[in-house]
Amino acid sequence: MNLSYWEQNSYLSNIDYTIVGSGIVGLNCALQLRLRFPKANILILEKGVLPQGASTKNAGFACFGSLSEILDDLKSHSEEEVVALIQKRRSGLELLRHNLSDSAMDYKQYGGYELFNQKDAEGFHHCMSQMGKVNSLLKPYFKADVFEVKDNPFHFKNIQNQLSFTPFEGQIDTGKMMRSLTDLVLRKGVLILNSVAVESFEDLKNKVHIKTNHFEFNSNRMLICTNGFATKLIDVEVKPARAQVLITKPIKNLKIKGTFHLDEGYYYFRNIDNRILLGGGRNLDFKTEETTEMGETELIQNKLKSLLESTILPQTPFEIDYSWSGIMGVGSTKSPIVKQLSSQVFCGVRLGGMGIAIGSHVGKEIADLVN
């Protein structure tokens, strides 16, 4: 692309901070940079027409981890690490709500439930027996018991009669959230260029030379916020993880309200606009779902439909309206990677499937690293 004098001067000159990725992390990074540096020229580059990855494609769970997920994390993380991670998720949610307001993203705190498979009595009893331990661990932060036992009020089938419930979990309208967050960033004078993919960069010590699919330019600092796509640009321990989702057509007199987890969080569903949104299933084929390619597979889509029929809506006729997928970033640990990579380059990636919760915190954290 041959840039005009006007384009070069107005869009790509004297850039102080270039953020790669316009998802939750990138936009929150821009907000924090603007707060710290009111007169800085801040540019966001987004490879998609809309944000790629998972920011506009997630299920809209404002959650911090189900009981079984937390217990599973405690197998590979210390208690201090698990508590710190949950605190970051809660802090991120609070920051998101503060920046946007609940009405701007249609935040509803109906609470979160965890279902346990009828055939997994051992897993069910283990979680229930450890509930007190987890509550004791989290009570100093939440100032109340986080989890409690509830009977099945929704007539779900093929599950244990009792559920784990937390009143602290909520849900949002992902589209409204991202529109509101983008509008806020634009009002702060941040420039966003879409359909611009960063192909390579070079840290020249006093500036970063950035090559995109359309043009090349220099920026004083570069902040990479591409989560599951991070390894396309930098050498970090992040694996892409595709999450497939489907949504039903509106269901008359739908009584289900809340966010719901099943099978250690590998399946999740919720109500939205009198519909059921259901996602997950990558545990059926981890290797295939370790991809940056959008798409759906027959294996997982059939499993999701089967769950609707057998467990979630066993006596309710439904039709699938449409389906989609998003790309998360995961690794051997649930902790995000937020660090300085070189003198002028920084990154905030690997959100572990908790982007809504932790994304705002990571965006602020990476912005606070720079000067």
C-alpha cells in the first residue's frame, strides 16, 4: 500500500504506543495508557474486521471458576496461587463494571450453578466434601461463603440431584460489552485500525519498527494483546484453544436463569434473550481444537445438541439458530503472561478461558509496565 502524505502524517506518525489486538485486553490497555499518559498518541491494530479471538465470540460468563475447576487448579497450583488468580478475576470484573456500568453491558447477577453427571458419583461427592475447604480459602476475600448446595430447581435430567451454587457469578451481553468498550476507547482519542495484521516487528532500542500486511511504521512502544494468537508474533508458552458455541431459537416460557457449568467447566450454558447458549466440548478432541482456525466440528456440535436434548431441555422442543467458535489462549498454568519482552516490547496474553473476568485486569497490568 502506498500511503499518502495525509495518511502517513495523520495515522502513522509520532506513535507513542501501538497495541496489537482490539479485544478486552487491548482496549483496557489503551484505557489505562490514556489515564497514565493523557497526551500520548495511542494506536490499536486489529487484524480482523471485528476483534478476532474470543472477545466478541465468548459465552458472556462473568465468572471466576466453578467449584470443580478450583479444586482441579489446587492439584497443580498452590493455595496462594489459586487465591491470587481468583482475586485477579474478581478485580478484572469489578474494573470492567466500573468502566462501563452494568446497564451498558446488560450485566445480570443470577448466580452460577455447577451440574454433576449422574454417572460421576465419585466426582460429585469429592466436590461436595471439599466445598467447606474452598469456602474457608476464599472467605477472607469474598467476606462470605462462596459456594453452597442447592437442589435441582430447573428439572435438568441425568445429573446428580444436588448442584453447587454461588451467588457471586453473573452474565453479560458480550456484544453490548464490546461495543461499549470500543466506543469508550474511541471517545478517549485512541485510534483503531481494523483489517491490519502485524506480520513482524523489530525492537530498535529507541523505537519499534512494525511491518503489517499493508504498511510499515515506527512506534515508541509496542504492546501485544493477542492471547491465543500470541505465538504468531512472539515466543511464549501459549496454546490456542478453540471453543465452539451454539444458540437456540427463542423458547417460550424459558425458566432457566443463570450461568451453568458441567464437567469441570468443559461445558457451559446460560440463558440469553429467551434462548439457551451452550458451549464447550474441546475435551472430546483436544488436538483438533488446538487451532487458530475458526470453525465447528460435527463431533462437538453433535455432543452439544445431545446435551440439550438429554440434560438441559429434556422435555422442551428447541431448534438451533446458529453456531460459531472463538479462540482462547491456554497453557500449563492458569496464570496470564504479563511481561516485558525487550526494551520497547511488552505482552499480556494467555487468559486461560477467563477473558471476561481477567481481561480488564491484564490490560491494566500490561499498561502499568511501560513508561
